[in-house]
Amino acid sequence: MSVPERYIQEIKDRPSSISSESLQASLQIPIIDFSLLAKGDEHETRKLDLACKEWGFFQIRNHGVQVKILQKMKAAMAAFFELPLMEKKKYAMGANDLEGYGQAYVVSEEQKLDWCDLVALKTLPLEQRNLNFWPLNLPGFKEAVEEYSIEVQKVAEEINANLSILMGMERDGLKRYQGELKQLMRMNYYPPCSSPDLVFGVSPHSDGGSLTVLLQDDDVIGLQIKHKGEWIPVKPIPNALVVNIGDAIEIMSNGVYKSIEHRAITNEKKARISAAAFAHVDDELEIGPLDSMVDDPHRPPMYKKIKYIDYIRQVLARKMDGKDHTDLVKIQT
Ligand code: OGA
Ligand code: NI
């Protein structure tokens, strides 16, 4: 009934209530018809380009992932979070671990906590799975996550193919550069909170990887993105998926595509569940602006090259303090 101290944000950080302007702006978040994109439709490709430049976020319809698969995934996540705490703790995340059940990015005793439970699993490639983190005795869980993760990776790959063309390469340009994409599935559970104005479901951050595809609750609004200095809610469209550009693509695109700061707020009455599929590159890959996105002296490289794992380590060490992650590698001019 009362919110524990460690979850209460400083007054300056607390989420403000949603204004009517921001609800209005919410209607402008681009909605892309994925089936047209996959056919190479020029108009839709241009829409994707603008969405990644101006919003860094968009929703996709007709993404080809069957509704049945989305529903099974949601049911599997709900079933997991309903397990007794003792049972969930069998899959607990260790210190410095990115996988397992727990809370995200707890780096210090003083740090504020997010009003969120999560389970994160390495889902792709298959050989990187650690099945000891998977609740294998929960009926249907493994099949549901497996099926969904494969489908959603196809979506991420198609978007990457389109981005490759938009960035002046062949369809397989990003794939060649990034190698086979990996996937970390972060399943979030936001319990109802008696004072949603005091806490964050997820505090402001940008995603470090290449692309994120988010499956969100159809009924409960939670996700907000920063656009022109305002926090704009991303209203769920039933059975659509939300896609956002991560830091790695921002860097590779030499700053043309934006990895936008976002956060999730909680709801007083209803729990909310989401699944974020992070498509990310190999730890050892050196990321930097792509040759096709650099045009000295008109558009010099704006980011330093850095090994992906070193970048992620620095981001985590700095916690999730809003969106200055890419500043770590920005070349000062
Ligand atoms: C994330 C994230 C938002 C949400 O997991 O990185 O931003 O709505 N989640 O769950
Ligand atoms: Ni995120």
C-alpha cells in the first residue's frame, strides 16, 4: 500500500502526468505496414527512414507474426510471473549477470529501484541458451518463447535489410557488417503501484543494441518516449509490435538514425507485461560509423570506433542515467 523508500524517485526525476498535448502527439508516432516494407514498397521505406530519423520509434502492423504466437508468448510470461517467489528465484540472476530472474541494472546500494520484475534470457543463437535459467517445468513456456523469438528475429532482420538499403548498401549490408544478430529477450512484469507518480517501471534509458522489438500489453499504457523534449506515451495498438533503434545503429548510421530515450511508468490498478527482444551484435565486433554514412568533409564521422562489449560495459557502469550513452563515443566538435 505504501511505496518502499528505495523505489521513490527524487522529486526532480518523478514522472509527470500525461498532458493532453502528449496524448495528441502520441497519434503521430509512425505506424508502418511491415508487409509493404517486405515487398520493397518505396513509400513505406521512406516512412521507415523518417521514423528512424525523427522518432527512433515506430509501431509495425502486418508483421507476419501470428496472433496465436503473440498470445502464447503473453500467456507464458504471465504464467511465469504468477509462480511463487521461491520458484522464480530458482532462476535468479547472479551478480553481474544479464540473464535470469531479478531486477535490471542494480549497481549500487543507494540506487533507486525500478518497479519491475524481469526475466532475461539469451534466446538466439540456439547454442547460446543457458537452459538452467529457463523454467522448463512450466508447461508451454519454452515452446512459446522459442517460437516467438524466432519469429520476432525475422522481423528485426527484415527491418535491418531495409535500413541497409536506406544507408546506401545492399540488403545484406548490415548483416555482413554485424554478423548474425543475437537476441536477448527481456520479459518485464510491472506490478500495479499505489503511487505511479513516485516510481518508474523502467527509468529513462536508451537500448544499447542494434534494434529492439517490443511486445506490449494491449490494454495498459506504460511506455513513453522522449520526443522534442516531451515524454510521449506509445499507445498500444492490439497485436502490433513496437520497434526502436538502439545505440549500435545510431553509431553505425553516423547519427542519422536515433536511439531515443524511453521509460515505462506503472499503473495504479493493473499489472503490465512486456517482452523486449534486443537484437544485438557480437561482443567482439568493433562498431563505428559505416563507410556509406561518412562523407568527409560534409559529414565527418561523429562517433569513435569501439568494441561493442566495451561500449556496453561503460553504459552499464554508468547505470541507466538517461540518454547520454552515445555521448561516451561521440567525437566532440
Ligand atoms: C526495455 C524497455 C519498455 C516497456 O525493456 O528496455 O524499454 O514498455 N521496456 O516495457
Ligand atoms: Ni528499453
